[in-house]
Amino acid sequence: MDYVDAEYPKMKYIYIVMLLVAVACNKNEPDMVEKFVQEVKAERFQDMTLPAFNVSHIETLMNHASGAQVVSNYPRPMHSSYYGGPVEVGLVMLYAIEAVRLQVDWPSLAVRVFDEHDLSREVPLGEVLPHYNRWWAANKGKNAAELKLTDPLENSGLTWQIYTKRNRMVVLQLDAKNVLYGNYT
């Protein structure tokens, strides 16, 4: 038996181990999203931050973005005192996508989308989701830097509670009469 024949079984073993590790790593990517979705749907999400999602998670998050189940316990920034009440699971998924797209821990003060022309109107998931579906269809495969520059709600008249766009930001706030208004900076 020569050296090549003796090394072949070892190389085969190393190849199989590497393949299993690669499969396990790929399996964990969607599992991370699935765990998040399950916790949100069961209203058991307890973490102080959103999971460390990245661009590779957007497809799986989009697969859950049509979830119409309404939940009262969902991720929101700990620095925000705003609680807007129950929201659809799909809106929570879009919120997580915004965090990935903007490369921030919390993309907005709340899991809420508003009409820029009537800031007292909260926009339901059914009006927001088509914009994200078009955005994802047009931008799937782009890297994080490219996605950051393409806003799914651009020119839609819709905005998250805090909305940043290049050098402008609108901060939506409640006045003394609980009427929502926006400050552009």
C-alpha cells in the first residue's frame, strides 16, 4: 500500500466532516429566523435586542412577512417608551428586515408604519407588504450596502415612526392632544 492509498480514507473523512459542518451552518441560518418567528407568534420574545440577522436572513423573513396574526408582545427598542398596541406578525418581520437593511439594532421607535400625509393614520400590513415584495423582487441578491440605499417605502407616502433617508429624518411624535406629527431634520 503506498502513501496515496493510505491517505485517501483520511481525506474522505475530512471531506465528509467539512460537508456536514457546511450543511449544519446553512441549516442554522433559517432556523434562527424560524425561532424568532415562533417566539413572536407565541408572544414569548424576551431578548432586549433583535437577533443578529443579516442579508442572508431576509428571504426567510420575507416568507413570514404576510403573517396576519396579531400579537401584543413583540420586539421594540428599550429606549422607546412608545407602545402602539397589538401589531401583525408580518409587520414585526418587516421591522426586522428594516434593521438588516439599515444595519442598525432598532430601525424605528416602534413597529408602526404611518401615512406621511395623515400622520394619525397607522398603516396596516396589507398596505405595507406590497412595497416590500416589490423591493425584494428587485433587490434580491444585493449586498448590505446596496440594500441600505434602496428604501422599500420610497415615494409610497408611508414611513416608519422614525424614518431616515440619506441626510433627512422625520421623527413622528405625539403632541399634547395625542395627535401624531412629524419633524423633518
